[in-house]
Amino acid sequence: MCDVEKDAQAGPLEGIAAFSALLASDPSLQVYRSFRELTARNLVCMQSELFELEDKLKALDEDDRRLIELGSEDAADARQAAKSWTFALQTGRDKERVKITRQIRSLLADYQDALLRQSQVLALERPAKPVRVSLRDWVAQEFPFIGRESTLFQRYEQDMVALRVPPEEDRLTAFLTPLLGRVLRKSGKHDHSSREAGPVIGYYSETVTRHVVSTVSALIAAALLIGAIVALYEVQTAGVKLLLVAVFTMIFAASVGVLTGARRAEIYASTAAYAAVLVVFISGNIQDG
């Protein structure tokens, strides 16, 4: 076997190359520092420069206003330059104003681009806890960096953003994902460890996880509905039936609110529909009785 083939099988070089390969191995691992404080400082500095240029431009405007009001020799040129930017460019009278305006044009474009980029960065979400923990443990054991970067996920955890987060991160998904991860883990495919006993990050299918979580959610909903119907069928006293309806309705509302990511209006709507089904069922039984 040639040396090139050996190097290819050995994987990336330890350090930055290995860490980069780890991040590239799965979209959910695309986690980086956002540098919020540094970005804010850059925006503040650019804002200060624009303040200064704005004051200079207003001072030049005020000088021309005085010339026009006093009727001096340059009043006619000042008035024409104030009304025609082409005249100011062609005559070269307002070299300082032209220079400042062009500085403002360039800096303002950079400033507004930075504002828009920062708004996009702020819209990014924090990485999921399993991802943060996995990357933090990998960095702590593999030592891919030297210096401050070695504490990237400890010192700057609140400043990290994910380019992609898994969808539907409700409480049920968050609870089942670690358990399913151990069962569905794909081993031997993405072992980004440079040591024999080093940490290995397990990978599992998000699609399979979503299907399992959806199935569990459906089973819970079905159990609450069928269980309530069976209990109401077995009970003959009308008062006890109404009590059971209230109890099962509260359990259903709590399960929807705790286990899913449903919004308040969706919780109200689903609970009302669930209660309506139970009320219709017991009303039919009471009439038959």
C-alpha cells in the first residue's frame, strides 16, 4: 500500500483539521462563535465615524448658508452648488464636501451591510444541548487548539450559534432523543478521534427519530382518548362520569402543554375538541341509561 493510501485512511491531521472534519461531518454540528460583543463594538465604532462625518457635512452646509445670507462674492456659487451636485463636482468648488460625501457613502454602505448581517446572525438559534455537550467533551479530550480557543465551549458557550438546529425541539423530543440516540447510533462511520481511547461522537438518523417521536405522541393521544372512553363506559353514575371528564381533560391539556411545542391557542383548541368528544360520549350514555 502506498503512502498516499495510508494517509487517506488515517483521516485528517489532529488539531484544527480534525475539528473541522468533525464539524463538517453532520449539519447539526455546524456550531461557531457569533462574537456578539465584538460585532457590537465594530458597529459602535462605525456609528461614531458616521457621527463625525455628519457633523462635518452639516458644518459645511452652515458655512454656505451664511455666505448666501450675507450676499458675499461666493453666494451665487454656493447657492448653485447647494441645488446642483453636478455643479459642485464639475467646478471643484466643494472639494471638501465631495470628499466627505464619498467617505459617508462608503462607510454608510459598510455600516448598513454590517447591521443587516448582524440581524441575520441574531436570528440564529443556540445549538441543542446534546450538540454543545458532545463538542465540549470532544474538545476537552482531544485538545485540537492551543490557547484561548481550547476553552471555546466552556468560556463562550453563551456566544455560540448553530447554522442548523433540529426541527420540533419539544420536550418529548428532547426527552426521547438521548435514549433513541443510544439505540440508533451509527458506529464506525464518523469516528473523529485521534486517540485509541479518545471520545467518539455517535450519529443517528433524525428522520427515524422524528418518526419514533411522532408514533409515541400518537400512542399517548390514543391512550388518553381510549382510556377515558373505557373508564366512562364502565362508570354508571352521572356525577362520577363528569368528574372523570374533568380529570382526563386536565391530563390531556397538561400532556399537550408539557410534551409538545404547541402554542397556547393550539392547546386551547385541542383540549376543547378532546372535551367535546368525551361530553358527546357521556351524554349519549346518560340518555340511553
